[in-house]
Amino acid sequence: MTEAKKSLKRTLIGKVVSDKRAKTVTVLVERRVKHALYDKIVGKSSKYHAHDEKGEYKMGDIIEITESRPLSKTKNWVATRLVEKAVAV
């Protein structure tokens, strides 16, 4: 059988908020969850440092990141693909 094996690594989609570091982008991932006690939908966000080998992703881009082995103290995600290019102002 030649079936494609489903990856067990997590993937997230978020917005690049910083591209100042060499080979690293900071990605803001926002999600909406229901509050445990009050049942109100609240927005939660997390920032992840993702490896960007070629430096191709710029601020404002929406990208997909995939979990990987630890690459540094704070970096254990890799930028895998561009979902949407940033709108030029």
C-alpha cells in the first residue's frame, strides 16, 4: 500500500509579528475558547518562535508552523508554508 502517512506533529496557523532575528520569526497564534465558569467566548493568544531558514516570511504574513525538535532555548517550531501574504500599505 502506498498511502500517505498522517503526520503526528502539531501544526498551527498564525501571524508573523516579528522578523528581526536571524533565521527566526515570532508568530502570534490566536484562538477563541469558551470560559469555563461564565460560558463567554474569550480570545486567547500565544507567541511562538519558529525557524525560518531562508528568511522568506515578513511581518504581517500569515503562516503555518509545525512542531519540531528543540532548535534553541525558545525555538521548537518550524515555519512550513505561507498561507497569506501581508497586505502592502
